[in-house]
Amino acid sequence: MFGLNIFLVAVTMALGFGWTYLGKRLTAPYYLPKFLRWGILGILGVMFALPIVATLTYRHGILQHFQFGNTFFWISYIVFGFLFLCFILSVFVDVIRIISRIIQKRSLSLTKLRSKEIQNSTFHKIIPVLILTCGLALMTVGVQQALKSPVVKELDIPIKNLPKEFAGFRIVQITDLHLGPMRGTSFFEDVIQQVNNLKPDAVVITGDLVDGTVESVRDIIDPIIRLRAQDGVHFVAGNHEYYWDAKAWIEVLKSMGVLTLVNENHVIHRQGAELAFIGLPDFWRGPMFYEDHKPNMRKAREGITPAAVTILLSHNPEVAEFIDDVGGIKISFVISGHTHGGQFYPIINLFNIIMPYVEGLFWYHDTWIYVSPGTGFWGPPIRIGTTPEISVFNLVPR
């Protein structure tokens, strides 16, 4: 809870900065009366505060009591997404403006520079309109992309010493659905139908399945019992499960026939050959909320023979860099999510700078790592540069 509070404080401060900056940028080119300028800032302030109000009232069970609670949640995050895109566009314009002024000062005389500034003042008055128009256009495209049905991405994963009994073994991954006030039963039912049509041997859900308490979201996940896989539906908790009482969710999923793996494994046997799924709790949030949910590879691998093909399920892909010492058990393949692929620009660019694995297939120390961009979305219902995905992995000999 402490970590979540710190997160909310950081988000509030960031929103405050965004509100001040965007408000100044949208009003600066105009000579507005003071009351009108403050009125615009006030409206922007309310708009920036909407997602905080929506999140807090939802978290404390208040929003769920209102008939239009989910609609308010949707509006709040669409508005926030629009303002965020406008903020990014404003920063981009300011960077271009600064570069332009530096170039002009070096190449123009003082008289010509003043003349140029007068000409530019008219153009500057158009800039806020362009920012709002482009922000609206990007938001419209982004919402359409976020709400489209997940695409199916199929990959062959070459596995060293793969037993012939598991050649062609088919794994379907869904992750980061964030079922709750913004994604409900109909969306989940469509995803389940898509998964079943792929005829998987095993299904893996790598965290952030839900965004809400058991009491508020339980009905939405009921269709999970219709997932069909010969060798089981596997689940590991993501950071969002921990925000909403991961242990309660794990018990619910167990009661619905899902193989929940918390430092545990599930071994599949075929004519003497073995394939093992190892599941770890969320790398950061697990130990923050529960002492017994610290990722423990040695515990998780207990009972697995060295000859088994071992697949690690972890919400956070960064765990891959800490799996070298597992007592002689070689991890062949890591399946993860968490990043949403950045979800939209320029977050994608930022993630590519600060995170080792953002989206796609990677090779690390003789281990394959796959990071899904997610099957749903979180926060603003916007995807620009990424696509919601259902991932299919066919194991093939290497």
C-alpha cells in the first residue's frame, strides 16, 4: 500500500506540472483578460484531476455504486489521454521553437530578427489550435487501435534438446488484459473465443488479468472457465493483482480450475519426456505486498529433472537477468508481459531507453525471452505504434 501511495503522489505531481505547462502554452499567445485565463486554467485543472478522482473513487468502492460509474471512468481517462498527447505536442513545438530561435539569432541581423519575430507572432497564435486539433486526431486513431480485437502473432521457438514428444507443442499467451471498469465481460469472452480457436496445448496468462477487487470484478472473469487447453491454463500474478489483493485473486482462480503458480511449477509428461512451466510472483510488487511472494527460483524448480524443457512465466521480463543460478536447471524460454510495448509514443521511446526488454523476442544467455505488448490496455485507452496481441508459440527443435 505504501508503494501505491508513493505512486499516486508521483502521478499527482506529474499531472500538476502537466496542467501548469499545457495551460501556459495554450494561453500564452493570446492577450486574454485575467479572469478568462484563470478560467481556462481551472477547466484544464479539473480535466487533469479526473483520472485521479476516478481511480480513487473506484479503489475505495464508491464509483461501483453509481449506474454510470464505468462511463465516468472511461471519460476521465479519454480526457487524460487527449491532454497528455497535447502536452507531448506542446513540448515538441517548444523544442522546435528553441532550435529555430538559436539558428535565427546566428544567421539574421537584429533588425531582421525583430521583423521575423513579428511575423512569427501571428503563426504562434495558430499553434494552440494546431496542438488541440492534432491531439484530437491522434487520440481518435489511438482509441480505435486500442479497442480493436487483438491480433494473433505466431512464432516458432527453437528449443535445444527438445524431445520429439513436445515438437510442435503449442502455447497461447494472453496478458495485461486489465479487466475492470474499462474492459469487461464481452471483451474477455471474445479473447477466450480467439484463444480456443487456436487450439492450444497450454494457455499462459502472465499477469495483470484484473484491475479491481474480487468483489467488483469477479463476475467479469467468469468466462475463464471456458478456456480450453489440453495441458492446462497457467497464471502468474502481475503488479496489478497485488494492488487488488493478489492472494484473494489467486484463490478465486484456483477455484475456477486455473493453475496458479507462485514459486511453483507444473510438469507435463509425455511418454517419459517432460516439459515444465515455472511461475514466479511479480518481480517488484510480490515481495512488497507479501513476504512469501518474493521470487524464489530454487523453490519454484523443485521436482523438475535436468532433462525437462523448462519454460518460465513471469509478468516482468527483467527477471530473465536473474535466472542464471537455478541449480542445474536450464531455462529454455521466458514468457512475460508488463510493458504494453510502451502502449503509445513517446512512452515507447522512453521505455526503449530505460528498459532492457520492451516488446518482441530476445535472446539472452542461451535463453529465449518473449515480451508481449499486452492483450488489453491500461490507463488512457490509446495505442499508437503498438497493437493488442494474443501470442502463439510453437516449440520446434533447435
